[in-house]
Amino acid sequence: MSTTTPEDIQTRREEDYARFKNYAAYTFLVASPILIALPPRKLDHLTVLLGTAFAFSANHITYDRTGRSIVDRVHSKISSGRTIVPSGLPSERALEIQARLRASREKQLREGGLTTEEIEKLRAREMQDKGVMERVWMGGETEGWKERRLREEQEALDSGKGYGDLIKEHIWDVWTWGKNDGEGKKE
């Protein structure tokens, strides 16, 4: 006869509960996006619940596999004041070297004596140094874009155009990808 102690029962229950949580987490991780994508697609309380279940499942699985949850990782990045970048990258030494290289490129640009090809390479490098998010957010705008935009707006208002005309022009520029009226008709 085997005697089961209350500690054995408690241990078995804890193992069963942990196994249930893992199965439920994997189930919601897969099923939630599928159920959200099924018709009727609408943002209602069910969609919010499924999204929350997906987030909790991903957080639980990450914690189970790595020992740190997604929430812990984000919280540590936010509380340390750093952007969300893999830990330890870039190092202080790498940041120092980047700053020196940037300063030397700026000095070369200011002093001149460079060929147009070298200037283009330096400008391309500066664009590469900008973050991806900054490049996407700012598009092709350069320094002083706000002042230039305000000046253009004031000139248009002085010439008798209204804000509606300015909005239509901006929409037309986006629609035609910045091409003039004549260029768009030729194609």
C-alpha cells in the first residue's frame, strides 16, 4: 500500500496547475489571433478580452522560458530611463567612439576641401546614423522645415489663399507624390 502524504498531494496539485497554465497559455497564444481574425471583425469587448488573453499568454510563456516576463523587461527599460534596446548595447565605449566619429565628420564638412562624392558619402552616413524611427517620422525633411513651412503658409495667406487651399495643395502633393500637374498627366 502506498501512503500519500498531504505534501505529495499538494506537490501533485501544484504540478497539475502549472501544466494547466502552460497548456492554456499556448492555447490562447494560438487561438486568440485566429478568433480575432474570424468574421465578424469588430472591436468589441470580446476582441479586447482575446487580445488581453493573448498578451497574458505571451507574457506567461516568456516568463516560463526565460525567467523574466515581457512586463518585467519593459518595466526595467522604462525605469532605467533607457530606450528599449537589447541590454548592454551599445556600450559606453561604443557611444564614445560614435560621438568622436560624428564630430570628425562634422569638422570635415565645415572645413570643406572635400569632393562632392565625399560630401555625399558623409551625408549618407549621417542619414544612416539617424534612427529608423526618426527617418520614417520625419521623411525627407531637413533642418529648418518648420520655419520654411510657416514662411510658405504666410506667403500663401498674403496672396489671398485660405487654409482650405493650403490643405488641398498638401493633399494633392501627397496624392501625386510631389509631382507637378504637368508631370502627372504625361505618365
